[in-house]
Amino acid sequence: MSGKKRKAAHSSHRSPRRNHSAQGFYTPFEQLDQHLARKSPPAACSIQEEKKSKALHQVPEEEAIFLDAMSDVIPLTKLQRERIPPARPTKILPRFLVQEEFEVYSHLVDLVTGEGPFELTCSDEYVDGAVVGLSPEILKKLRNGEFSYQDCLDLHGYNRDQASELVTGYVSEGFARRLRCILIVCGRGLNSKDKEPVLKHNLVTWLTRAPLKRLVMAFASARSWDGGAGAFYVLLRRNKGKAPFICPAP
């Protein structure tokens, strides 16, 4: 083949590239948009589902389960978000509760004012008495003579009326002097007409009734060296008043 023919054939091979370059730049992805348009688009998610999926990925597993369960809940309006007031308490208390509170209150008042009843423990010769509610330990100490008596009254030789007046004045004066423990010797009645301890029985009555019951907290038969069954330790209340005590009150 001659040189001219070889040159012509070579020029005929390259002619199409020259024509294509003349039309513009080389764009190999020019038909990509059309190729993607032929494929079916993925299922579109709603805005709420996208927010929900994002929220589920951002919170822990337990909260994600809770949010998933509450997804259908409609929030209350501002007017509906008011708190429900608690139920009003009943105006009338149950009868048994009122009675119990009244009894407790009455007992405390009697214990403070000295109007409460005395609890007595009696044997053949020995007698103990204390205001209801007093600690048993105090009565035990009084019975064992652990309270040193500060004054003593002997009723030997007096009849019942004379002894009553003496005991009332003596206990009242002891309370006014702020004494706490006194000793009253009443005898065992061995020299009486019927061999009965008249003053002893009456002394228990005087100490547990007005006006002395407001001043006495407890009493107990004395130990043998202080008179035994014929004498009483008497524990008086604490006198906290500043003014002198006068009995009976004017």
C-alpha cells in the first residue's frame, strides 16, 4: 500500500472522534438520570415516622418502648391539665375514735390536775396506792424506802376527827414547803376498842379523796424500821408554783 492510501485510511479512522469532539465535552454519565428514573422510587416515609425513628435511635431502649407505646396518645389541652383537688376529709369522726381521744385527754387532765383515780393494792396489813398512770418503778422505789422522808407526823393518841384535821393540814403544809416524801405514822390499832386499825383505813381514804388527792402521787406501807404496816410513806407532787400554796383555797 502506498503512502497516500495509508494516510487516507488513517484519516478515515479518526474522523468520527473529531466530529464528536466538535459537538462538546465528553460526558459519560449523561444518561444516568434517565436510568435512575426508570427504577421504582423507595417507599416515602412521613414526617412523623422520620421524627419517631430519629427519637427512637436517640433514647435508651426502655424509653424507646415507652414512646412507641404512647405514639397514639393525644396530649391534653392546657385547660384540661389542671390538678384534681384531693377529697375533703369527713367532718364527723368515727364514734369510737372520738370516744378514745376523749378518754385519753380526760386521763391526762386528771393526771396533771390530781383528779385522777388511785390504784390500790392491799394485802393483810400492807397497802400501796398510786395515781393511775404512774410508773410502777416509782411505786417500787417508794415501797422499798428508797425515797428519804423529809418530815414525819405521828397520829398516836388522836381520834378520827382530830387526825383528819391534822393530816389535811400537814400534807398541805408539806406541799407548800416543796417536800417530796413524808412519813405518817397511824398505828396498827392494837390498842383500839375492837383491835381495828381505824386511823389506818381512814388515812387511805383521806389521801385518795379531795382535797389531798390533788397533792399526793403515791403512798405505800413503810418498812419495818420506819413503822411497818402502821406507817405510810407519802410521795407528794412536785410544787412548781412560785406563789405560796394555801389550802383550802379562798
